[in-house]
Amino acid sequence: MADALEVPRKVGTITSVEQSDRRKDLRIGVNLDGEIEEPNAHAKVNGRVTDLGLGGCYVDVMTVFPVGTPVLARISREGQLFQVEAEVKYSKQGLGMGLAFSKLTQEQQLLLMGWAVELSGGTFGEVKAATVGTRLASGGEVEPGVLHKLIKILTHKGILSHSESDQVLRELKKLTQKD
């Protein structure tokens, strides 16, 4: 069944996850401002977020925190601030850090999925397919309520037409009925 869920490695700038990859969420290539803070010591580093997904991000920074360090990540885009607790999963001095986000709220998931649609230049259907396929292939879960809300927001903003919205909602319903 995993073969049926495979998503192409690249869809525009959307990057899905190969089975050998430890990530369970799609990633997109971005160029955003990031600030990573180690709350206990109040140490902060600023860098460029170059890879972003629902599960985490990669930040290009010269000074890094050790693997396992709990941090607070702040990512900004066009006046919007995304702030989340995370853990350093990869750390290479002079290069950067890979962060895994702690449990995201529905609002945070919606914001990230909206950014993925806008920044990738892809359609919501491509982002949704990559997210759902990646999560299912890795044994993760997809929250239908989050996707449903995002579809409604994107339709209201005119990013999705009503017919596209209806089609995506039908596909979502099929996916959730298989569970």
C-alpha cells in the first residue's frame, strides 16, 4: 500500500518525504527570517529558515544549539509571526539546525499549510496530496478538521474555486472514511 501513497519527490518547490527520510511531513523550500531561542539561558540566534513543514524546519545559522535542546522558534513572513516550541534534532556548527516542532495547534497547522500553498506556487490540492500522502506513508495521522478549515479559508480568500473546494472536500471525505 505504501507504493500507492508515494508522492513525487518534487512538486514545484514542495518536497515530499522519501521512506528513508525520518521526517513524516512534507517540506517546502523557503527563505524566511527565523529566530531560535534557548529559553533557559535566554540565548538567541538569528538565521534563515530554508526548509519548512508541519513537522519542523531547517535554519541556516552559524552558531547552533546541541541536539536535544528544547528551543522556541519564531519564523516571520510578511508581518505574520509563527512561534512554536521545538527540539533540535540536527545540529552542525557553521551550517545550521534541524528542528522538530512540538505539538502544533490547529491554528498553527492552518497557518503553515496556508504558507505552503502560497510559497510553493502549487495548488492546495498538491500541498494536501503531498501532506496526506507523506503522513500516511510514514504512519502519521492527518487531522481532517484542520484540512477542512483550511479548504474553507482558501475558498473564502479566492485561492480555491468553489468547484475545487468541493472536489478536495470529497477527496478528504473518502480518505477519512477509509480509516
